[in-house]
Amino acid sequence: MADNKAAGNKGSDDGWLIAAIIVTAVTLVVAWHVFRKPIVYFKYGLDWIQIQAVALARMLVGGGLGPRGRELNDYLSGVFSGVWDANEVAFGDLVKLSNEVGFQTRLVILLAILGLAAYVARNMQGGGFVRIFSMVGVPVSKRPKARGLRLLLPGFLGGVKVPTSGPSFMAYQAQHWRVVTPSVDWDPDAPDAPPAARPPLEWMRHYGVPLREKDGFDEVTRAAAEKAFAMQCGDNWQGFAKAPLYAQAILAMCILQAGSSSNDRKVRALKEAVACAYTDDGFVDGEAVRKVMEPFIADPKMAAEVNKRSAKNAFVNTVLLANLDRARRKGGVFAPAEILWLRKVDRHAWYAVNSLGRKAHHTEASGSIAHWMAERACRAPIAEPYVAPAIDALEKYLTEHAITDLDKWYDDQNTDD
């Protein structure tokens, strides 16, 4: 029966296709007979313009139209002057004449295309067909010079312009995708560059979570880990009006996107404006950011909507996670790359939103993710940080890797080096 049903569907689809072809063919035939005169005038008008272009081109080199060219020109002029009735033109004659005119103009069109290509190549930004960028806008004098085919390019195509310095590629990208503005001056070797996500052992050392072979993963270790994981939840949530400025910005983006889509102009404009403002303010909650956020902070509807959507969460970062999750479900993609500025503003919040949707979470976000999942399961705010799953995951990691002493492990790594 399934095969019969499939065969029936295929037959139905074929029937619709045949019907569509027949209807289209009949429509074209009727249109030709009813609107023959305007169709002929339009098509012959294009042909006449091409003939005049050929005549002008040949006149510039001291020549003129050939016998067949003059014959075609006279015929077209006769149709427009009424000597020949446009209603008497057969479809085959229309196609044949257009083909002949195209044959007459082939050289002119070829020269026009070549001229346009030369003009574009001559005026293209950068070195001819190549634009050289640097990653952070630093000099690029050490880059390989042009070789091979590019050395053979004639001067009128831009020559072999090898710049000794290049504009920042990120700055160029930021002209078209302004949310990446915070990355324009990013330099991984800069002294103030934020460190990458800390793996478990580095995270333990940074936050003073002890691990000694004689004690194992004891209560002291668990207490220190609990304290460090709890920090990831952020401050207590006290409503939109009292939230940190960076949180207000992200929450406003989430509410707007959930009500429309990630492609909405207002959503994109807010994301771009906040990214540029935080860059201008040096990645602090400064005046530029406050100016951008003033209309949203003063809007009672925005505050009411945020507070409504955040009533089941107890901490700032779990509020961010809940609203970001909703914005993605309702309005589409909301990538962490759109709020890159957050990494320098609040590291805990950044890794929380960066981990949302992952199957394996950053150690620096395990606490906030664990608490948010608990609140989502309970459908109610949990006043005390619930980070037990994060602690258990850390202990499991250490067990699986047979790490029983943190200092000893680092000493062994240094010895191996």
C-alpha cells in the first residue's frame, strides 16, 4: 500500500507539471497574438539601438554599416515609421532578425566588456586584483613580495604594487559587520590581552582550589571549588533597573530579538551600537554605553518585559542565560561573537553566555550553567548557588586523568619541558 501511495503521489506531481507546461505554453501563445505589436516594438527597439551603436563605432574608425547592416537598419526604421506593419511580423522573423543584429554587434559588445574589465582592474582598491591586509594593522614589510604571474601584470592593471604596510583586516570587516569592532585592535601578544579560557587545572590554580595527594578531593577542596563556581553566577538579580549596564544591554537585545528576529534592523542596530560604544569607552560601563542604553533603560515596557522573563532566576548571569536561550528559540541565531565586548567587561558573564548550547562547558562557566539548569528544571529562582554538578564534574575529570596533587602535576610538566 505504501508503494501504491508513493506511485500515486508521483503521478499527481507529473500531472501538475504537465498542466503547468500546457498553461504556460497557451499563455505565451495568447500573449503573442494579443500583444504582438508592443512586443515587436520593444524587441526591435533594442535591436535598433544595437545597430546604431555599430554604426557609431564604425564611423569613429572612418567606416560605416555594410550592406546587410544598412538593410537591417532600413527595415527596423520602416517598422517604427509604419512602412511595415508590426502586427504582420512572424515570431520566427522576430527571432531571426534579433540573431542577425546580435551577430553584427558582437565585436562592439566584446570591446565594451574588455574596456569595462580594464577600468575595474585599474580602479580596484588595493594592488590590482589583490588587497593586502594585516591582522592588527601593523607593518607588513616582512610579507612575501609578488611573484609569478602577478609580476607579468601590465601597469594599466595596477602593476606590482606591494605595500609595505597594510590596513587591519578586522577594521575592514568591522565596516560591514560592526559587532566585531571590539576585535579591531585585538593583539594576542599584548600585555593586557585577556587570557584564553582556563582549563580545569589552570582554573583550580588561579582560584586557589587546593588538591594534595595526602588529602585527595576532600571537603576543603570541595568548599574552595564551590566558592569559585558560585562566583560564576554573578550578583543577585534585583530587577532590570538595578542590573549592571552590560546586563541591561544584553537583556534589551534578547527581548528585541525574541519579539522579531536576529535580522531585524532594530536588533542589529542595538548590537552594533553597543559594541562600538563599549569599544569607545575602553570596555567599561562608560558614557557612550549609557547614552546608547538610555532609551531602553527609561522604557517601562522594556523593564516590565525583562522582569517578567527573569522572574524564575536568582542571579544576573542565570538571567542572561535564560533570556539568551529564549531569544535564540524565538528569534534565531544570537552568536557570542555579536557581544565580543563582554569578554573584557565581565569574564564570568562572557563564559556563561559562550557556553550556552554547548555539550561540553567551559570550566569557567560550569557553575553558572549548573545553577541555570537547576532553575530551569524547578521553574523557580534558587537563592543559593547550586553548583554541585560542576564540583562533581571537576572531581570526575581529576579521577579520569589520575591527577591527585596539583602542585606535583605542574612540577612534572615543568620537568618534562
